[in-house]
Amino acid sequence: MKTFLACVTTVVLLMVLTEAGFAKPVPGFQYRTPKSEKELRFWLENMVWYHGFSRDEIRAATGLSKARIDEALRRYDIRAETRPAPARRSRLRILPWPGGRELTNWGGEVERSRQRETKATVLAPWDRTSYAVLDLPEAIWSNLGLVYLAHIDVPTIWTRRKINLDKLEWNRRPDGGLDLTRTLPNGIAYKAVLLPFGRSVRMKLTLINGTESTLSKLRVQNCVMLKGLKGFQNEDRPRLAASGPYNARGTADGKRWIITAWVPEANIWGNPRNPCFHSDPKFQDCPPGESRSVYGWLSFYEGDDIKGEFRRIDKTGWRSDRWQEKPGRGADSAK
């Protein structure tokens, strides 16, 4: 009897998840449907608590009907008011980006084509409703051409051959970080790692050459998108500062800043229309069977001495810390 009831319960749950609960796809964004109740709860908490999504944005991200969304939100008691309070002096929080909301000011087909698996949210320490979104990697070029792009509005070597890449998801780590490994059809692979480390986010991107030839002319584009960060839009007249690998954007009064940097050989630039900014690294040439890594930094700063903050970050030694599993102790920005 117990076995029978368990089977009936499983069937009912599957019906709720796969039939009654899911509506037709919402036009536009390439939505991702949660595959279990556990994933459904995670993504609803992610969208409501930390991103403030509307019902329409949740539908765009998940493909769920409004009735299904409302039922799940009631059952799990997910409301803005039930968001957990952050721990005192807590580290920066990183979350996988859910999609379903415009990330930039481009709109249209550009926004609809964005893939969510390279994108991660970093919550601002000074405002519970503000965040930046990292795109890691946004693009990878080599002597073969554009071998990877995190949106599909520009041709890559794969789209020209009509080869579609699998949809992936970030691996959510126990240490609060995220990682993802993708292997491309020709054997090239990359692994992206994001780790909260004190008041900074440490980043690492590794390229593995599974082809039979040396890869050269390797460059990477990693984007920091600012549409969700209050006070950093074009109309806010944000400040700009850069030195060495460091690139920063600040509020008009110069009191709050977001900083990013990559080594080696960073290319510093930004796109006000997006709005976004970059510190893009280059891989060294990579022979067959070998790997190459680049290392990144992201942090927030409250103060009016941004150049002094660059120097302080430099003293942590992060630029020479070629970490494997986690950064060295001397590179903690919380000090």
C-alpha cells in the first residue's frame, strides 16, 4: 500500500511540474524550465528575493504560467519581505543570473539572444536592490576565429556550420562560488570559476586545447554589465577611472565604485550604451594538450580615493597569485 501511494504521489508531482504547471513559451527570451521542485524553489528565491522580478519576468525566465508561479510563491512563502537578512560583514554574494530581464539598453534581438549560463549576479554591498552582472566569458577568439560567444546575434565558427551548442548551467558550489566547464565540438574547452573572497570576487578562466594544433591569437572578452546597479547609468553621469589592469566606474559624486581587473595583458574599455565596462585579458599561445589560465578581480569601494584603492588592491598580491583551487590568503580584500 505504501509503495502504491508513493508511486501515486510521484506521478501527481510530475504532472504538476510537466503539464498543469507549465504554460506555452513566452515570446522573446529563451526560457529555462525548472526540472524539479527543488530547482523551482531555488530560482523563485533567486528571482524574487535578490532580483525583484515581476510575474512577467518570472514567466519569461521559466515559461511557467502566472497561476503556477503564484501557487509556488504562496507555498514557499517567497516574498520580498521574507528575504533573509545578510550576515554582518558578510562576503559578496554571487548568484547565477536567471534570464528573463533585459541586461542592457540594446533591447530587441540582442537581448533575446543572450545565453544565461555565462552570466552571474554580484550583489552590491550598499543596496539590497542593486547588482552588477558578469559575463564570463562573453567571447573567446583564436586563430580559428570566434570560437565562443555568449549570445547568438553574431556568427561564430559554429553557427556558420549550423552547429548548436548545448545549454548549460552554473555549478553552484558549497563555498558560495560558481563554476562551469564547456567543451566545444573541436575539443577546445574552457572552465570559468567565480569565488566570493572577503569583499572581492576572484575569477579564473582556463582554456584547454584538445585540438591537434597550437592555438594562437587568443583573446577574451569578459563583460561587467551595470544596468542593475543604481547610480551607474548614463543619465547618472558615472565617473570613469583606470590604471594598469584596473577599470572602475563610480557614481557622479565619486563616493561609490565598482572595480574589475584581469591579468595578463588587459584591454581596458567600456560601452556607455550598454552600459558595461571591461578589463579583457589574453591567453598565451596554447599547444595541443596544454592549458592556459587568466585571473580576474571584481570589488566594490566606498570612498573618494579610487587610485589609492587600486594601490591597496595591488598590495593584496592577487595579480601574482596563480591559484588552482582557491586564492591564497594574502589576496583577501576584506583586510
